[in-house]
Amino acid sequence: MLTKDLLKYRKQGKYIRPFFVDTGNAVLLQLAADLLTVYEGQEEEKNLTRGEIEELTGPVVKAHRDLKLAKGLNKLISDRCEFSQPEKFDYPACRRELFLKAAALLKKGGANFEDYRRELEDSENNDGFAGHDIFADLPENETLSRMRKLFPRELLERYNCAQVQGLLFYAAEMEIKVSSPEPAELRRLFKYLKFFRLLAEIRELKAADKSGDLAMQLNISGPASMFENSRKYGLQLASFFPAVCALRKWQLKAGIKPDAKTYRLNLNESAGLVSHYRNFSAYVPEEITLFHRIFNSKAENWNITGETPFIRGNKQEIIFPDLNFEHRSGKVIHLELFHRWHRGMLLRRLEFCARNPELPLLIGVDRALLKGEIPQLLDASEYFQRKGFLFRDFPGVAKVSALLDKCVQ
């Protein structure tokens, strides 16, 4: 992710336009290759520190005429690196003990430097800490242990995508229109939506080109409209964007608020952005994997189904559940989860469920949402009392399986 000082965009009236580079430009491809060579070459040696790598990349960055662009490319490479710290010592504690002993020896005086150093090393009980680099735990001394490989053109493609992601970090709202002849593509998009814990108002549209493609509109609140945890929400919204530009047809409209004024950002597939999201299974969080494993081992009468359907609500609204369960009798029940940012959507869902009491949908509400009038509304909701439950961060298997069994009794 690019920080605000590395974003390149221009304001034109009420619009904001990100700066995109030509991914086929020979000069930029060489710049990307030179930067990548520094990291990839040093990874093989596995002995250079973060500070030493900064010294090697510094001349490459500063030699380019567009300093902000070069810094941005370097930042994206660095984000793909893993740096390791030495684990042998408790460095802060050992340093403190060493400095206290050194001060005590200095007060005694009378010894030359070599005698002083030898006496200091003999006096410590930290397995020879004084003979090591006593500042090896500082960030600039962290050692490069791994870098996820990247080709120069891929780096430039990620740079273009990161320009949009950086602006979305300051979005007030976002409207996305997507269409595809393959429903599976849209289901994959919505899985990313759920993975990043974003909840959108989804409506079915008629395809603009009369192709018969499945078309949908997503309306998502932006981090600039949040009063709490807006930075984390902004990061998750920005992380979701590459899943959008992976589609063949998409259109994005967003209100961006980088300062006191809100600007319009309009983009579609003609921007030529390339997504780096390839395999969704690589992004399934551990908590979901753990839930699947425990549920399948304990719930004898239920299975989690992989195919997620589009549940049609009123006024072309689409509900896309988080999880789907099939009973051995063949009955299917869905589960939708509402996290701390989903207050508005939760209120709309409660109203919809009140009008459709037989809907095969369970509702889970994160306790972080229990503010204001929400607790009273949940208590007053007959639907939630029958088919709803509270959880913290992610639901437990026992609570979900018990409610599923209750629905088939």
C-alpha cells in the first residue's frame, strides 16, 4: 500500500484523477528491474540488513527524475519483504544490564580500554551478549529473510493499482457496477467482499449492452464516513479493490476526501488496471478454515456447502450470505454476519426479515455493534430472537450448530 505522500494524482474541478504509468515503458521497466535486483540479490546472501538495503536502493531511487514514483515502487517491493530479528537475547533487558555494569566499572577507573572491556565481558551473565551486536534488534538492523518474487512489469501494474487503493483509503462512499456472463466471477467478487468484512447494498441491474450478462450494483460506505476504526476499514476497502478490476467489465464511482473537500473518482475497465489477485483460496483467513474444520467434525447432521447463492430480496436487492449449510434432509440454511461497520445494513436486514419471517437465513451480530439503539432493536425483533445470535469477532461452532438444529425441529 502506498502512503499519502507517495500518491500521484491531480485535481480537476470536482474530479480527482490518479496518475498511471505506462507499464510497457522501457525506462520504467529498467527502474523496476534495478530495484528488484537489489532485493532479490541480497535475499540469496541472507545477511544484509534493512539499513544496508536502504543504502543500496537509495542511489537507484535518487537517480530517477521522478523521485516520488521511484520511492513508490521501492515501497511496494519493501512491503513484500519479510525481515527477521535475532531471537537469542532479550535485547532491551540485556542492554540495560550491560550499561549498568559498564557505568559501575567506569566509576572504579584505573583500567585501560582493553582491560575495561575484558572485565565487562567477564562480569556479565548473558551468554556473551557484550561480544555480539547489542543493537541487532533495532529496525534498521533487521535481516532480510524472504521476498515474494515479482517481475518488473508486475511491479508497474501493482503501482497503478496502488494509486487507486491509496485514494480509496479516503473514500466517503463507493458505487461499483459489475457485470459478467459467468455468475461464478461475481460470486468470487462477493467472497472477497466478505473476506475483507465489507458489507454492501447489492442490487441486480439490467446489463447496459443487452448482452444478457448478470449485472449488479454495489454501494459501500467509505472510511471517511466512519467515526471509529476508519483506518482499518479504509485499509480493508482498499484491499478489496483489486478484486474489482479482476473483472472484465466494471465501473467505479467514489467520493474521495483527501482534505476538506470531496472529489469524484470515476474509473472503469478501460483504465487497463491489472489485478494481482489470482487464487481466492490463498486469502481464506485462518478463523474461517478453523470454523470449517471444527464444524464438519462436530455437526453430524449438517455440512457446509461451497456454492454460495444469490438470495433475492425486495426491489432487486441481492443478499449474499457468508456461509451456507445443508441438512442431511436436503434443507439449506444460510448465515449472514454483521460486523462493527455494518450498522446501516443490519437495520435494513432486520426490516426485510420482519417482512419475510420464513426466510432460511440466520443473522449473526458482532457484539461491537451493540451501541445506541441496536440492543433494543434486536430485543424487539421477533426474527432475531428466533434466528439470530451474538458473537465476538467470529461466531463459535456450538452456537451456530445449535441454532441450525432449532430451525429444523
